Amino acid sequence: MRSTLPHLLLLLIAGLAPTAHAQDAKPLATVNNIAVPQARMDAMLKARAAQGQPDTPEIRQALREELINREILSQEAQKKSLDKNPEVLAQLELFRQTVLINAYREDFLKTHPIDDEGLKKEYERIKASQGNAKEYQVRHILVDKEDEAKGLIARIKKGESFDKLAGEKSKDAGSKTKGGSLGWSLPNTFVKPFAEAMEKLKKGQMTEEPVRSQFGWHIIRLDNERPFQFPALDQVKSQLLAGMQQQQWERAILDLKAKAKVE
């Protein structure tokens, strides 16, 4: 779960939330004598910034028009008393809870910071858990039927190019244009049957029989292997921090649930 609201959710809240905000001194706009608060624009810009999107005058103008349109439409919906519809009220309550939960999570992470020492300790723990891991440079051809896979293995053994057949026959769109190459990967990035078969191969060797997984039938060729070089802390610091924060947040939820009276 991210601490900032998705852009779409913010738009929905902006369109469905109550519209009377007389206390706002400088509204973004006024629609039928009802102020559209600047806070809505600020929330949308904050969400965009969290996603790495720019803040430009053109974007601000487009968002302003979007908020005005939503205000007009939400006013029309209220004229029809749709804001009193039980289904609509239920959705509004879910959106309200989402806002509160995200605000609470953001506050929790601020008041429970993870320091550099904690990050380094977790980094060393994960690094030690890798042991003498290897990473593999591997290719595969993925097809739907076992007989088709066996036929392709026979053709490769007779001299046809593995890479060419991968481009022609494999249903893995991500690798077929690269001759079936999956690049350098650790075994735990693959499904278990694939990883087990791959680890049994020697450099340059191909599986004698197709390997079945939930995705279909694989023909696997090992191009190379090498000791896994664990990345430096600076390279993985942001991902590590995000993972630790998520674990911390999940523990907090479990603690709150344990204390809550649920009937």
C-alpha cells in the first residue's frame, strides 16, 4: 500500500465530496456560487508529484478544468438526490476510510522512522542469507502443448537455431524478440519447475524434455552462470527502505487488530 492516494481516487473524492467550503479564502473557482477549494488541486498535484509527474502551468489549467467539470456534475447529481443513494453513500464511506488510512500510515511512518543503522543491519541479514548463490543467463521457448515442445527440441537437435525458433514459436512476448533470452537471473525469480530444471543444466546445455509450469511447456537452455554479486547498499537502499516500512506497517496492523474488539 502506498502512502499517497492514487490520482483517480483523488479525482473521485474531489467530485463526490461535499461542495460547501465557504471557509476557503481563495477558492480555485466558484461554480453556481459554490467554491471549489484550492485544497483539491493541491491534493491532486501532490499525488502526481509522488508518481514523478511534472507540475506545469498547462497541467494546472487542465486539472482546474477537470475540477470545475466535476463540481458541475456533482451538483447535478445532488439535485437528483443521488448523494442520498445507499450505494453512493457506501462508496463515499469507503473513499473516506481510504483517505484516513493513508493519512494514518503516513503519520505512522513519520513517527516510526527507520534509521541508517537499521537499514544496514537488514541489508547484511539479506546478504548473508544469499550464501553462495549463483545467477544464470538462460533462454527458453514457451509453448502451449507438450507435443509441440518435443517437436521443437527435435528440430534444435537436428541443427535448427534455438534463437530463431524462439522468435517464431515462443508465446513469451517479453523474450521471443531476444531469441528467448531472459538475461541474468536468480533461481528464485522463476517458478519452481523452471528453476529446478535450469539449475540441473550445464553451460550450453538444453533440457532433453519439456518442462511444465502453470504458463505452459518450456524448452530451457543455459547459456552461462556466475557467482551472484550482491548489490551495494546504496544501490538498493530505497527498495530496502520501502520493504522494511511495509513490514513495519503490516506488523502495526496486526497489533491493532489484536487489540480491537471484533464480534
